[in-house]
Amino acid sequence: MSMWLFITSLVITAFICNSPAYAYDNNPLQDICVAVNDSQASVFVNGKICKDPKLATPNDFFASGLNVRGNVAPGFGFYAKFVDVNNMPGLNTLGISIGRLDLEPLRFIPFHTHPRAAELITILEGTVLAGFLVPDPANFYRSRLFSKTLNPGDVFVFPQGLIHFQYNVGLKKAIFLATFNSQNPGIFMITSPNIASDLPILNDILAKGFQLNKTQIALLGKKFF
Ligand SMILES: *[C@@H]1O[C@H](CO)[C@@H](O)[C@H](O)[C@H]1NC(C)=O
Ligand SMILES: *[C@@H]1O[C@H](CO)[C@@H](O)[C@H](O)[C@H]1NC(C)=O
């Protein structure tokens, strides 16, 4: 390859790698980058600094426990357990993580989004109604619902950032795995954080936001806490 061709392809590659579409969970620039587990040493941009590769061990790339359900979400009765860069440091810079969700019959994982990842779910047991909302470009006060009833072996994807839910509509418990194209997908619940925030959102603002009066806002708050 001529020097110029080499330089041109280098510049094009650098451009593609820096384009906004790749601005998170980049492809790794090294073979391994095991996260240092030290809050003082954290880089709060995306990812964590790398341990000296010579000090990496097989356990950095290992997690266990997805054979049992996780902790229960208070109020909603679903169980969640995640393996991400925070408990599996070898995931650092790899742009991938996984979780296990358990739902008793008629239990619901309410509307939420993952700001940094698409989520692919695979049903292991039970029947789950899953859906996500797509903003309607013709009227952004409305959305379109895309939903499916899923059975064992079925796979469904929630595009990155879109609001979604999972509902056990079957008669027995449901279990599914959720994989994310981020080492740290994040989670943002839609309903309760609108009511409970730190600092508190003024009742006036809540009333205007939900088009309710203050009595109704107080009732809504009590339903969540
Ligand atoms: C990281 O450190 C915290 C606090 O010392 C500890 O609770 C946690 O288990 C550690 N995580 C890993 C993956 O070692
Ligand atoms: C709030 O709205 C409810 C339902 O429309 C109504 O019954 C109630 O009187 C209203 N309260 C106030 C203080 O306006």
C-alpha cells in the first residue's frame, strides 16, 4: 500500500470511529481493559480506567448467579439482576452486558428506558407481553405502540432510548434474559421519578405537567410512595 493510501485510509478510519454514532461504548483500543474497582480512580465520562493488563485474572471476565433471581423491585414485584461493568470489570470498553428478570403472574415492569443501550430480550419461561413506544414524527405528543406476546425461545428488541415495558400475562412465572449493547446501559423509570425527585418538583409544575389539580397530584404521589 502506498504511503498516501495508508494515510488516507487512516484518516477515514479515524473519522468513522469519531462520528457521533460511535460516541459511546466504543470498540476497544486494546485487547483487554479490566476496570479498576476504585471510585477514586473512576473516569466519569464513559467507562473506567484499565487495570494493568498483567494483573488481569480470569475472574475479571467472569460472573455467576444468573441461575437465581435477583432482588425484588419494591412496589412492583419483579426481580432483577444485572451483570454489567460494575460487577464484572472485564466488560469495560466491550459495549455489552446482561440481566435476568423474573416476573410472577400479572406482574409488570413499568415504563422505562435505557439511555445508553438497545435491549434484546429472550424468554426462558412463561408468557410476556412486551412493547415499546415510538414517537410519532407527525405529532410528537403521541406515539406508536409496537408490542408482541412472547413465549419461551422468543426474542424481542427495544431500540435504544425508547420507552418500553414487560408484562407477565401468563398463569405461571416468567423468566427472561436481557442483553444490552452497553457495558453500563442505565435505567430511567418513567413514572415515579416524575413525582419523586431530589430536589422536589413543585406541585405547580407537576400539576401543569400532568394536567391534573394539586389534590390529584397528591393522590398520585401516594400511589408511588
Ligand atoms: C468493588 O468494590 C466495592 C467496594 O469495595 C465492592 O463492594 C464490590 O464488590 C467490588 N466489585 C468488584 C467487581 O470487585
Ligand atoms: C381536582 O379534580 C378532581 C377531578 O376532576 C375534582 O373532583 C376535584 O374537585 C378537583 N379539586 C380541586 C381542588 O380543584
